Amino acid sequence: MKFVKRTLAAAATALLCSQAVAKNPLFDNVFTADPAAMVHDGKVYLYTGHDESPSNNVFFQMHDWLVFSSEDMVNWTQHGPIMKATDFKWAKGDAWAAHMIERDGTFYFYTTVRHKDDKPGFAIGVATSKSPLGPFVDARGSALVTDDMTKHTPNDWDDIDPAIWVEENGDTYMFFGNLMPKYVKLKDNLIELDGEIKTLDLPTFTEALWVHKKNEYYYVTYACEFPEKICYSMSKSIHGPWEFKGVLNELAGNSETNHQSVITFKGKDYFFYHTGSLPPKPGQESGGRFRRSVAVEEMHYNEDGTIQRIHMTTEGVTEPAK
Ligand code: FUB
């Protein structure tokens, strides 16, 4: 019954929200951050964090994750929240960056939350649903990664920002981390670790890993330096070595974090990111470091496989994908 109620609520939200026509930032009725896009069944599903801080002087207030969908990258439908951080009973809150994949009709949502005090610090959880729109439920009843499992930095937020990569043979890896980039194989059930957590060598790494592949190259893009730009490295193997290729996207206006997602959809390549550039509404503060908004651009490769620097625009994607 609870499931039916929430599904109906999500459907009502989708119906109520008129379609947004692309421009950057993509959505101006809600603050969105940490994009994680997934292509499924002819549509793009864009999962985002949800900034609710009242002011750019008040640290992140992020309670749930949102989803938007599009069939052409220009017209977007807003569906509402898919899950709250506290739906993980072991979590205190802080719905930070996430990643969605689908396998055999089940959607797996890997995400960052703050763990309760029995395992203090940030942790990674995984939730599942039979629909890309949710609702999602905790798949394990416990965290997949907790702060005590890695000791590379003294910070309690060094196990954040999961990014999943699935090899052609089905082997699945989770990349994650802050200040120290890490990856680990997942078991075939996708909800347990399979082996040791390894580290990667990525210059000036800060956070926000994302892995994709184009032709024979693997690419790992990530937030580098601070304030953050997006850098990238390339490799012929998911296990590296990774060759550093420099900055892909510059400081994103008015936000010291930067977080990207890369997809190929209907033959074109796209780069999602976030900025703090939403203008103020009456009686409210503008966008900024804790009030971010997702944007998107087309992305282009050179013949040697390197990626052309992203050109951030206010127009965004203007040509519908066919
Ligand atoms: O949105 C909260 C955190 O800020 C994310 O987990 C990081 O990637 C950065 O965007």
C-alpha cells in the first residue's frame, strides 16, 4: 500500500510539472546538484542531489534525491524524489552524490550518506527498485562502505561519490573517494564488495569520479583542485595505468564544487555538471556554493581519443536528440 501511495505521488508530481525546455541551468524551480545520468530504454534519466540550504553561508542541506527524464535532451520531465537519505535506517542524513545502473530489470542506486554514530563518517549505501523512478529501498540493511574501512585520509568524508562501471563481461566496479581515489569490485549480486579496495593515481584529485568508455579508451573524469575544475585521465584498461589529460571543464560559475556525468545518447555525447548560477527569486538568495543547479553541454572527442574542453553555455543543448 505504501508503495502504491508513493508511486501515485510520484506520478502526480510528474503530471503537475510542466516540461522544462533545455537551457542552462536545466531547472529553475528547484536546486539540483551532483548529476548522475543513465540511458535506459530510449530515455535519459537524470538523478540529482537536491540543495535546500536557505543561504550560501549555510552548509549543504541535502535530504533526498530527485529524478528527471527526457527523450530528446531538450524537453525534461520532473518526477519528484526517489528516496530520502534517512530511508537507509543506519544513516543520519546528507543525501550526497549518487549513481544509478540497471541490471536484469532491477535498478541499483549507489549513494553517499552520513552514517549514524555507531560507524561515524560518510558511507556508501545501495538501494534497489523495479522502476527507474522508484521508490527505492535499502538493498542490504547496512552500508556497503563505511569510513572505518579506508584509512587513506584523516577526513571522515573520504568515502563518498560512488560511480559504477560495468565491463562487457558483467564484472562491475565501484569507484569512489575524496582526496584519495579508490575502486573495488562488486560481487555478481551488486550489493556486496568482492575483494580489496584499491587506489588510483589521479593528479590533483578531489572527488566526483565518473567512468565511461568510448571506442578502445576508458575515461575517468573527476573534480580536481579546489575550487574544483573537472580533469580527466585515459587508459586502455579499467585497472589503469591512467594517463592524465588535464582540465576538461573550468571552474563552474559561482560554485566551488563541480560534479560531472558523461553519457552517449542517440549518437551524441553529453556532459552534465553543476554551477551556482541560478539568479535570485524574490525574497531568496541566488544560486551559489550550497544552492547549485545542473547544466548540460554536448561533448566532443578529438581523433586521438582526447576530449575537447567543455564550453559552458547558458543555451545548453538546443538540438533535440533523434
Ligand atoms: O553535494 C555534496 C558533495 O559536494 C558531493 O558529494 C560532492 O561531489 C560535491 O559536489
